[in-house]
Amino acid sequence: MNKKGKNTFLSRHYEKNIEMFSQELGADESFDVILREFAVAGRKSALICLDGLIKDEVLTHVMQSLTELKKEGLLSSNLKSRLINTLPYIELTAEQNVDQLLYAVLSGSILFIVDGIDEAYIVDARQYPARSPEEPDIERVVRGSRDGFTETLVFNTAAIRRRIRDPKLRVKMLRVGKRSKTDVVVMYIDDIADQEMVNQITDRIEQINIDAIPMAEKAVEELIMPGSWWNPYPKVRYTERPDVAAVHLAEGHAIILVDTSPSVMIAPCTYFHHLQHAEEYRQNPAVGVYIRWVRFIAIAGSIFITPIWLLFALSPELLPQSLDFIGPREMGEVPLLFQFILGELAIDLMRMAAIHTPSPMATALGVIAALLIGDVAVKIGMFIPEVIMYTAVVAIGSFTTPSYEMAMANRLIRLFLLLATGIFRLPGLIIALLLVLLGTVLTRSFGVPYLWPLIPFNYAALKTILVRSPVPMQNMRPSVLNPRDSWRQPGPAFKRGGKK
């Protein structure tokens, strides 16, 4: 074998090539490695592929087509052109680099090797096991498309291209993981997205140095967001809906897709991106505004209701006389702070139990939670009714949050506010709120301020967040993304910098 630097290249010796591929792929140990040797026009040849990533009938069809090659067609100078005319597959490439050939086989392609030729031919006829597109469970709409992303990368890119038939749409393929070699795609519209932002995302992905990313998109997010692992706020928005991804592409965002994952990442994003839902745009503007504000109120309540009620319960002198009826009639056997902490833990336990409970038993789980736990806990004095009610209210508020990641972050913020209020009363709540606000202001997503357009203030953009505007008025792109065309919201161009 010839070596050029660290790259290894094929030899003209057929036996050496077969031995090398058999050893590298473990053909004698792995039952799913297919190494089929046969003769083509009097020359020793072999097809190498993985069972399960290629159909038997496809492999048989390839072999039948190869037998049609004449002896004069097996010259290295014209073999590729003869294969193109013989094999009924569009994607056919020639390659000498062994690493690239191994990657092709492990990705599901068919490798064709011929004796006396120092290059192999890759036939991309792979057929991945895949489920049909279905509507995502956590992003359902009353009206709208019912398709969603799947675990197959090419299906996901096709779903987006179906919605954006723009020749400027770019689909950049990257590879992550020394061993997993997972395909990662960055999608953007070339004449809209800020090229500096796109380069920043692709550079960070290319710099990932890790063996494998079995957790797919979540692993990629943590690897391209260094220094912010312990900040609970999500720096990218996840979606499983192609229409949501397409809308953000048109605004100037970049979309990151990872093979084997049905969730795609939208970057950059702000806090308010996590509070919007496709349902608002599937109704007329008046209904959309109502739905959005109900959701905003529910999310705000899920963060602040229990800390504020706890403050008034522990410091009744702060409660106006006209609101005296919301205070507790009795305190119970357990301190109020611990009642709320136990209530939060109980909600999380129920959520985790619901995930792992088979669907036919879900109703029984709800009965156990409501009757055997909630009712008995109140009767024995472990909880007071007000704690049960307000904990249920904030749980409903969490469930109305469109972004699951933001709901979990808000839960941690609520626990922090509860602890600060329960220990230090009013000063604790004020200081905790200031710390949360400061942390949110300092948070950035690829250089974009997390609270934009509130901080820094942009009235035109904030108005579109507070009020779901009609479709004819939505042809403006957020100025914070530095869109490259003229359709953007009024305001100065944003300069990237600071903590990213």
C-alpha cells in the first residue's frame, strides 16, 4: 500500500485490498459485513457492504449489471464511464483513500473492487431503516401539516427543501466523531443568513474532537456551546416540525441537523423564540394574539406564582387586606417551603413515571397520583390545599411552554426563587430576581443577546413578539440576525462580539 502522510491508499493488488478491508471491518467476526467475491469479465472482483443498510434485491441487481461488463471495459482508464452506463444508480464515485472508502461502507454504500485497479467505486444505493414522518407529540397543532422530522437525515433535508424551493438554500455536510463519523448538516439561505454567523457555527462543529456523539443533536449543542454548560437556558431552539424550521430559515437563522435525530436545532435564538408556537400562526391574527398572551401569562405564572404566594404566606404583613383571602388558613405539619419543594419533586417524579409507564397504565398512574398521594397527603396534614393547588397551577403553566428545554430551565429558576424566598423572605426574592435577570441579560446565543428585542430595546421587533402580526406584515427579518437582503426590521445592524 502507498502512504501519503497519514492517508492510506488502495493498492493494485486485489488480495492485499481484500485482506485489508476484511481486517478493518472484521468480516470474519461481524455477521452483518457482506464481502461477496465473484468474477467480472475474467477479473477477480468483490462487493463490500453492510447487511441491513442495503437491500438484498439491490445487491443482486448490482451484481447482474456488473456481469454485463465486457473484458475491454475493465480498464482503469474507462471503467468509471462504463460503470455509469451499466449500473442503474445515479450516485457513483471513484475513490482511492481507504478512510473514505471505509466511511462509505459504514454509511451504507456498496464498494466495488477490481483486481489490478488502484481505486474502488462507491455505489450509493443505501436504504436506511426509517419510520414514516409523523406529527411531533410536543408540537401538535389543530390545523396544519402533520409531517415531522424523522431519524433519517436525507428525509429531513428533503422536507425542508419541499417548503423552500430556493436555489440559494445551502446544505453543508460535516462529519463529527472519530469513530461514529456522524453526519451533521448546516442549512441556511445564502443571500439571507449572516455569513459570519454561519462560519462561526460551521467552525465550531468542525473543531469538535470526540470519539462519538451517541446523543446526537444534544451532544453537538453542548460541544459547540463551550463555557455555558451550567446555564439552564437553552442556547438553541429545538423543533421537529419542518414548517417551523423553514420559517426560521427565511428569517435568516441557520438550521443544524444531525443524522439519527428527529430534532433539529435553530441558531441563534433568543428567550422569546422559545415562547412561540406554530398554533398561533394557524389561526387568524386576533385568535393568534389571544393564544400568545394566554401562553405568556401561563409561563410567567409558572415562574412567579409559588414564590410570591410563599412570600405573602410567610410575611402576611406584606399582603394587602383586600387580598387576605389568598393566604393559608392553616400552615400544616410541614413548613411551607418544604411543602413546595416536595410538591415540585412530586411533579417531576410523576413526569418521569409517565414517560416510563406503558400507555394502557397511564390512567392508573393519574388515579394513584390524585387520590392515593394528593388526597391522603392533605388529610394527614403533610400538605395544605393551597400548596397542592398552586403547585398544580405552575405545573400547567410549565406544560403550556412550547419549548420543553425552556420549561425545564424555568423549573430550576422557580426552585431557586422558592429557596431564596423561603430562607430570606422579601430581600431574598428581590436579590434572586436580580441575579436571574443579570444571568439572562449576559446570556448569548452565537453572539445574539438572549433578551433581544427587550434588552437591547427594539420597539419594532418587540411589537411583533407581543402581537402576532398578519401574514402581509411578516415580510421582515430580525435585524439582530444581520440579514443580507433589504427585508429586515428597522434598527441598527447588530455587531457580533462579547461572550458567545
